[in-house]
Amino acid sequence: MSKKISLYISLFATGLLGILVGSFIVSKQKPEVDYSTAIAKSSEVKSENYNLYDLNKSFINISKEVTPAIVSIYSTKIIKQNRYREFFDDPFFRRFFGPDIPFPDDENHQEQQGLGSGVIVKSDGTVLTNNHVVDGADEISIVLSDKRRFKAKIIGTDPKSDIAVIKIENPKDLPLAKLGDSSSLEVGEWVLAIGNPLGLSSTVTAGIISAKDRSNVGVADFEDFIQTDAAINPGNSGGALVNLKGEVIGINTAIASKTGGYMGIGFAIPINMAKKVMNDILTKGKVTRGFLGIQIQNLNDNLSKALKIPQNTTGIVVGDVYKNSPADKAGIKSNDVIIKLDGQSVEDVNSFRNEIANKNPGETVKLDIIRNSKNISINVKLGELNQRSFETEEENMELQTEKLGFTVEPLTDVLKNRLGINRRINGLVVSKVEEGSSAEEAGLLVGDVILEINRNKIDNISDFNKIVKEIKSGDSILLKIHRNGSNLLIAFTK
């Protein structure tokens, strides 16, 4: 009996010891739980998932909201051709038969089709698009995302910014797009491009704003493009670049591509520029731009040293001032360095030029200038670009070139791109050669770039005019021109 009791006591002691050891081991292995931290981490995960879902939902909602206001634009251009004209228009035949050759009546008509996009911005049927989408169109058709088709007409165009305003005829129940503010854009923010690339209507692509203030693209005279990596292809032109508020902040215009298709770089006209052009067309019937009347260039280290400008100063240098221009009347002088426009720092020529152009004629601007190492401020009342109330660059150009039997125009980056001229070439491009003139007989052609006249270098209209004013009837004229990548000489007598 005593042995059984001893056995039970031993078993009980062994079990109790096992329980105590097990409890100790478990307590050591099991970590202490911080429930507040766990809950916080769980909330973060839920928050991240919610943000991703929210962004996804935003893309869906924006697409549904904006896409109906983006239209397909079909343009038709009627081209009249005479099969004999090119043959008889040869200079060889003109020398024998004169300029007025009666062409055989064999005219035929061909239709050239174009496709682009547009944005409905007003309930009366007003549509914003690119000038190159409707340029020269004889007929325009608009197709909405719901497949309704309307005829449209051109209200006005502005090739200098590549903006056009067209209007839907007999509009009914049109969806409208909201226009935003492109001045508040930031690099890196999400955008959607909506249009009709390659004829695929109502296409939406997503990306970010890759850069701002892009110029020298060679599309228009006034360039201040938004760069985006949202896919843009032929047919997207005139469509919308939209922010996450569902607001149109740009009009898609061009792509940088070696293949003709999307390569990750697209450009859109800022909506603020497009709105200014549209409002001018609708209220004035034309686009008006501010005009100073100066030739300018970027300030670099060498110019800063020569003009004794403090280091790290940003601004632009006045190279020349046109006679009787607003700048001339206000007292702007050559070698002035403009550092601020209306209190805002001037960074480069392109941004300054765009800011002045976006002002209204008659508006007064304040320029902060460094002249002879002194800071001064000058108020200038802007004129109107291309107006004929004073001697503009264009007027003076026409008066002088008439003397020589040909006309010229400034060689802009846009023209260099169109004509395939190296960007380093400077001069004036021949825009017209008078039939029967000495210049034509000497072989001068439209598209030639005049580099020198009588051994004097030509960089701008002022250089050209100073030389031409001294040329008299009977004088010999020696032109150094650039043509097809080569320089050559042409001589004739005035």
C-alpha cells in the first residue's frame, strides 16, 4: 500500500513539474503584443489600399465625365489640279511665252481627308482644336462619342499658337468640358490624354506632366508647351490633357518621334494660352498680342562679364530697339538687361516673349532693368504686334525688299524646322521672288537663306535694311545664300 502511495506521489510531482516547465517555456517564446501598434499598422495598410483604389476610381470617373466632350474632327480639303500647269509653269517656257500662259482646261478635283480631335467648351457648340487640324479645310464634320454627327464651320484660327476655334452647326444637348488653370501645374502630377488617335475614338491614356515651358519644338511661333508621357499619337491633335479634377489643362498638339508614333514625349498647349486666343477670336474676331519692339537674347556668362552684371543674375539682353516702337518711346536702350517683368523674374527669351504676347495691346508693363550697373524701372505701354500705326519690323521689311525684286522674312526656328535648315544658320529666308526681276533671272529661289549682302553679314531685319537703303539703281548686288546645305553666291544689277 505504501508503495502505491509513493508511486502516485511521484507521478503527481512529475506532472506538476512538467506543467511548470511548459508554462515557463511558453511564456518565454510568446512575444508581448502591442495592440495599439498592430491596429495602427492595419490602418496604414487599409489606407494605402484605399488610396490606390481612390486613384483608380478617379481615372474611371474622369474618363466618364470628360470623354463625351471630346469629339472627332473630320476635315475635307478640295484640291484643284491642272495636269498641264506644272509643265507650262517651268521658267524655260515662261521666257518664251510670258507669265500669262493660257492653260488647257483639264482641271480635276481631289479630296484630301484629315482627322483630329477637339474639345467642346461652350453650349453654343464652340470647339477648341489645333489650327493644323482644320487648316485649309473646305468641309468639317464633328462626331461625338455617342455617334451623333454634326457639320461645323471655322470661326477663327491662329497659326502662331496653332489654335483654332470652330463651331458646331445646330447644336443640341452638348456635353461640355471644364477648363482649368495651367499656371498652377506641377511636374509629376497625373494627367489623362483624351482624343482619337489613329481613328480610335474616345481613347484615354494616362501619364504625368514630364516638364513645363518647353519651346523650340518647331510647331508654332509661340511655344510654351506642357510635356507629358501620356501616350499621344496622330489623331490626338486638338484633344484634351486633363488633370485629376477633371479639368482641361492643355490642348494636345504634337509628339517628338523618330517613327511618327508614340515614343514617350508629347506636347500640349497650356489651356491659359488657348483660352486667351479663343476669347480674342470670339470677342474681337482676331488674336491681339502685346508688342514691345525689341530684339532680345539670353544673358550668358560672357555677356554678364562684358556688361558688368552681377554673377547668377537671370535675365535677357536688349540687342536692338525698333524705331518708334513702344520700347523706343519708353526709353529702352540697347544693352539694357531686363531682369523682371511686372515684379516676376525673367528667366529666358522665350518665356518673356510669351508673357508680353499674352498681354493686351494698350496694357502697361513694368520692366526692372540693369543699365550701366544701375537698377532702374521703366513703364511701357504695349503696342499691338503687327499693327501698322508705327514702323514695325514687317513694314520696313516690305518697303526695302520691294526695291530688290524679292521679299524676305525672319528665319525662325519654325521655318528652320520646316525647311530642314541647320539651327546654327542665321539670316533671312526668301519668301517671294518677283517674276521677271533681276533676282529671278540670277537664280534666286524661294527658301534661299540670305547670309550676306555685298559682303555684309545679315543676322536680322535691321542689318538688311541698313544695307539696302544705300543701294541705288544700277548698283551691283552680291548675295551670299544658303541652299540645300551649301553656300553659294548670286549677283545681279538693281
